[in-house]
Amino acid sequence: MSLLPLSFFLFFITLSAIVASAATVQTLNTNQQHPNDKGYTFHNPKLPPKTLTTSKKFEGSSELVNLRYHMGPVLSSPISIYLIWYGKWAPTQMLLIKDFLLSISTTNRRAAPHPSVSDWWQTVSLYTDQTNANISRSILIAGEYSDRKYTHGTHLTRLTIQDVIASSVRSAPFPVDHKNGIYLVLTSVDVTVEDFCRAVCGFHYFTFPSKVGYTLPYAWVGNSGKQCPEVCAYPFAVPAYMQGGGPGALAPPNGDVGIDGMISVIGHELAELSSNPLVNAWYAGEDPTAPTEIGDLCEGLYGSGGGGGYIGEVMKDGSGRTFNMNGRRGRKFLVQWIWSPVLKACAGPNARD
């Protein structure tokens, strides 16, 4: 549900990840050939080990991860995303995020060659509800609203984020879509949010009828570009204690540390929102108020060989920018892997085996 900075960084050097078998990290289709003649090289950066952790987030087998279905709904109908831009956003930033979202349903290989964002979402779509209906692979942006006046101030709490949604629904040309809609609140670089940087980079939940009138699945993600890029835009920025011995920060694929880091968090939250929209579907652990979800299980993994201090093998283009999947309109993204219910392991489209 959330990204926890301390466990997030310690995850890389956890003893559990070292023990986990890298052979379990693979793609859905083992016959796919990974391109190596497209003007980029493969790169597997390693960070210096510092300490061990008792983190319960593992890369390995289902014997270590007790991910269970709790009989709640998943987003099996075509998903309509309603974007709420809170604060001031550059048009180029907005377009980059929208290109990522629209890339989820871009299955045309010419428009987005393998490994693609659509291939990545294929793992998410493997999750089903009690009727065996899969999470939808059809995702569209159904509406947008920009609140450039900071209607609810420049500091938001978890509860006032629901007020932002309520105000947007009343003001925007899009409806309260309680059947197919999810609401994505994105806060600009100058907006602070409760627990942002300290405990979360993004989260998802559902609105209270007393706030919005309906129970609506939603997610929030903040732009950490100035507030805490070393926490929420990792590995495009690294904390001081990781410097001096590792490869340093990686170059973001689109040249914007805050937005490129934000996109991976958006992917994380959308995957979890789709598989656990009312916090009663897919998660590990016994406490639904603090579930470990399909994104949490793979935090920090972006390619084969991840774990034990590695983010895994990613790709580097001629300009030195790193990525692991392609999107529409020639875009490239670096997005974390997702736990596969079939492989019982983290999976991504850029896997080597």
C-alpha cells in the first residue's frame, strides 16, 4: 500500500534477498527474445552493502511469501482513470505521466516494442476475483482536473486528500464513477503531504461516503523532486549513506528525476489499487490496515538478478539513461517489478530468462 523508505533501502541488502534464488525472477513468456541490438546495453548496478534487516519482503518463493486472496473485488471491468493535478504542473510533466498511463493498454509492438509497459501490466492482469475475472488490461484516462489554486492548501493530510477528490468531482467535468473509475491524485513538487518522504511516497485507499458520497478507489502520489528524491525517486537519486562505493545515482530515462521516480511509484500504486481496491482482496499478512501487497513484495527490483544489493539488470541507452520498458511515442520508463501469482516470484518484461 505504501513505500516505506527505511525498509525500502534496507531491502536491497537484506539477508533474505541474498538467500532468495535469482532463478525465480523471470518473465511470463520464456520464449521471448530480449533485444540487444537496438542501441542500448544491459547494466546491473550494485550498491554497497551496509547492514542486514529483518524485512519480511522477499524476492523468492511462495514458501516465504504468504500472499492470499481475501474474497474482495479486483478491477476487472475496463478501468477509467480520473486524473487530479493538484498544484502547478508543467505541460511536459503532465504529458510524460499520461504517456505512461496510456502505455499500459498500448499492445501494438510498433507503438511500444517489447519489453513494454503493456507487457509489465500483463503480470498485474493475472490476478482474479472470486468469479475468476481477471484485472482488466483496458485502461483509459477518462477525465482530468487541475487545481492550480491549491484549494486545500499546500499541506495535505490523508483525510484532506479525500477533500481534494470531493472538490474535484464537484468542479470537474467528469462524474462520480463508482463502477469503473479510479481517482489518481498527483501533488506538485511544492505540496507537502502527511508522512510524505518520512514514511510514504504514495498510497492507495478508498473514499468515505461522508466525504465524496461514494466509496471510490483512489491513489495519491507526490512529486519528490525537491523534497526527497533520494527516498522517493531512487535509484535516480541516492541517500548519502549509499554514496562512495556504489555506482551512484542512475540517469532517469526522461531527464526528470522527480517525474521519472514518480512514475514507478504510480505503477506500484496502480498495481495494488487494481488488485486490492477495497483492501479486502490480494495481500499478505493478517492485518488489512497494514497489508503487504503485490507491489510491496518487489520494491527495489527492476530486472533479473535483483536482490542482495542489486536492483537487477536494466538497460542503458546511448545517452546513459537507464530504463527497463518501452512506452508509447518512443517513451522509456524504469518501473519496479510486480509479484506474479503464477510464478510465485517478482516478474517483469525485461527478464533475461
